[in-house]
Amino acid sequence: MQDVSYFLRHKKRLKRELLTGGGGGGTPKKIALLGGSSTAELKDLLEVCLLKAGIVPSFYESDYNRYYEESAFENPALRDFAPDLIYLHTSSLNIERFPELNASAEEIAKLVQQEMGKLEIMLISLKTRYSCAVIVNNFDLPQHRSLGNLDALSGKTHFINTLNTALVALVKEHPSVYIQDLLYLSAQAGLSKWFDSNLYYRAKYAMSYEGLACVAFNLSKILCALFGLSKKVLILDMDNTLYGGVIADDGLAGLVIGSESALAESYTTFQRYILELKERGVLLAICSKNTHENALLALSHENMLLKPADFACIKANFEPKDRNIVEIAKELNLGLDSFVFVDDNPAERALVSAQLPSVAVPDIGQPEEYITRLDKAGYFEPISLSQEDLARAAQYQANAQRQSAQQQFGSYAEFLQSLEMRALIAPFHPNAFERLTQLINKTNQFNCTTKRCTLAQVQEWAQSPAYITLYGQLVDKFGDNGIVAISVGRIEGEICHLEIWLMSCRVLKRDLEFAMLNALVKKAGKLGVQTLKGYYHPTPKNAMVAQLYASFGFALESQSEGGSVFSLDLEKHTDKPHYIKVNDGNNTDF
């Protein structure tokens, strides 16, 4: 959303185009908007943003400024709506009471506690009644400061900053609750543009139309992250994108990078931002019209922050870039909708957009604008950071080593044996809850039902005797792949319904699914289960698991457009052979 005014002027037309152009075929989600101010315009704007992202929303809206009552007390209408997500649309206008000018520290602390106590009542009620993710706003700054600059020390500004600090602490205590940073959004838009007093007094909107557009767009990015639709890979051109100049023409000495000029510094800052993305789990790849040797030469420049080891894949050749991106997707085992392609050349961007419409291709402008445009687009919005995120680049580099090693063996079985694989297969554990939630919500291809969940639901499954939960962590001689497989079964009498069966695509064809099945059958048998039922719900991305249960020996029970049901009599099951040494979790030294 580079042009807010265009978005506001044409939102109805954009909605029609998205629906007629296939937007109606996206993922349906139910969103509840509980407003401390009017939400009608926000709903319309958010709908367009979500349709563009591949989500088809339906909405529940609270009555005006009834967000507390509809959150804290029994609400049959909201219960019947069964939301996938609840958004508390509040702002600093909903702060009940500000401290007096001469208020003591104790009085201020009491007011903070009252505000946080009210919010906690709502959060506990919402999570208990609806078992879905909840998004809350922090507080934007006041439009006016009667104390001038002193306001930051003892006025409304100081109180709002104190509230925001307390809010962070509160949210950390409540899994499946997430913050939308209204404070940052208001600063980004500018307070003079953020609030429209005329619009507030006439229609009770807490933000201007421009502010509401910013909230809707940002909120859609959080929802994409929660529903597993954030991007995963940043593909970069090199010449005049990562640095100034053309390596083939200008040579190493002619490249513009470092701090010797404004232009050189802009490229250096861009590379530093890219490294920040990589360090928190975004994969990097190169797609450049260069020889491979020249690409490596450019990355050897003494002022280059990015090095070859930072990239999961490097494609430097003279093939069309759309073809190279398809090859990158194959090598990384990721769908094309996981990619963002950054190139300074409009012709290359147009080619990739036309040939690969599911790849995000932003117009990044001039070098000094690269970071702003990429950052504002919110492609890589995270909802949490796990150890697997921080180790992701190393895991994909280890995968490249595995692929290289595979070529040395006469058979695939010999290759699997050579990996010296070990798997920890164990019930869900509190230390892994965050990663398990993330994996469930991000995995699209090797995922039989693509069911999504909240952190609170993962905790409930782990603690409930009615559920069998298992996760798989795979290690081999090249490194630790982290937690890469999950199965969740709901026990109903002598039947266990497999509601979730998924695996990360980066460990495909390593036999981990067979080790997981054996462990699940063993666990189910001990609990008196006689039959496993597996479910396949088709999506545009998960065709690879259409026959997974059949390969396990399950019998097809029924089949329709909505999916397939398979069943397995445990008495007829024999353990599937594999090349993995399994630890069942009793040995903690893994």
C-alpha cells in the first residue's frame, strides 16, 4: 500500500476486482471487530487488504464503544459467530482516566493497574470463551500537550508511555494475544494526519481515514502472519540493487558500496537491513544476470556486508529470472507465494510479475528508498521468534550440503544411511509450544488438513487426556533441522481422529513420516485406541499429501470434493522401516 489516498478512493472498485478476479477463492476466516470507536470504515478497508492477501473474511462488529461489555460478559451472538480472531480496536481515546497534574507515583501506578486490570479481564474472558487469537492495540500519543515538552515527564504522554510498557508485560503473560503497535503507526503517519477531529465528532472514528487505512493494512499483515501467509524468502538482484555499479563492466574497484558517498552509504544501510531480516529467519537468495564467478567476486568486496554464506541459494546466469526463481523454489522446497523479488530494473520486475503472479514484486524506488518501501510492505511480518527462526539460514545451508552429498552414493538408501539420522519424537512440551504453533500455522504443502491454531490451543491439546500430541525433531551429521513434524490426534472412544499431520518440506523424503507413524501407533495402542482415522482436506498447495495415508497402509473410507477419509486398524499395522534412530523423549540428552 504505497498510495494511501488511492486505496481510500478506490477501495470499492478494488474489492470488486479482487472478488471477480478470484479473490473469492481464498481462505475463509471469521474476524470479530470489538470497537472502542466506530469500525465500519475499518472493516471495509481491512476486507480489501485481506482479499488481496488471499483471505476471504466475514466480520462481526460490536455495537459502538461496547468492546468491554462484549468481551467481558457472555455474548451469544459472538459465540455463534465462532471467530478465528478477535481484534480490540481501541486507542488513547478509550483511556478511562488520566492522572491529575500533581498525582503521586502511587496514584499513577494505581491508574495503570486499573487500565491493565480491565484489559486482563477482557483477555481472559475472550480466550476462555472463544479459544482464538486476540489482537490488542497499544496506545497512540495525544494530539495536544497542555504541558508542552514537560508532558513527556509528567503529563498524558508520560502516562501513555507507562501504559504501553505495562501492556507489553501483560501480553507476555497471555499466549495467543498479540500487539498491534498503534504508537508506531501514528508516528509513521504523523500525528497531524493521524486524527481528524471533525470525523471523530461526526462519526466517532478514532483515526482519520488515512489513519484507518494504515491500521487496516498493518492489521492485515498480522493476520497473514497468524494464518501462515507471511513471506519466507527475499530474492535479490545484485547490480544496482545490492550495490551501485555493474560488476562485469566496472570491476570490483568500481562498485559503489561503503561510506565514501551518500549513494554508497544507502546501499550499505540496505545490506545491513537485509542482514537483520536474515538473522531473524528470513531466507536470502540471489537471482542475477551475471556469471557465477562475477557474483562471488562482487560479494568478496571488502565493504560488502553480505557474503556468499548468507544466501540459501545463488542463481547467477543469463537465464530469464522467472525461470531461475522457479528453480530456487524447487531447491528450497517452498511455494512461489513464499517469495519476494527485489530488482532495480522495471523490465525484470514486469517479467517476473507477469510470469509468476504469486511472487511479490515491489517497486522499490531509488536506493535511498529501498528499506522504507520493503519494510512498509510488511511481507515478512512475524508473530514470534523461535530458535528455529534464528537458525533457519544455517539449516538451509546444511540442506545444500546434503543435496551435494547425495550425488556421491549409488542409491538413495545408501544416502539415507550415511546421514546418521536421529529423531526425537515426543509429546508436546512447554519449551516447544511457540515453535509448534508457528509450524502448524506456517506449513502449507506437507500438511493434510492445514488446520490452524493458537498457542493456547496447543497448550490445551498438550494437557488434555483426549488428545495424542507428538512432535518430531530431526538431527543428522550435517546439523539439527529443529522441530519439523507434528501429529495431533483426538481420541473418541476407540477411535483416534488425526486432526493434524504435517512436516516441514525441508526434510522431505527422509522417512521421518514413517518414524512418526510408528510412534503414534505405539502411543495410541497404549491408550486403548483400535482405529486411526486420517483426513485429507485438499488445498491449492497440499496435493503432495493426497495419498500420504494410503502410503501408510490406511484404507480409503470416503472421498468427496471436500476431502478424503482414511482408516487404519491398529491390529493390522506393522512398523514402517526407516533409517532413523528414534529417541522417544525419555532420554533428555538428545
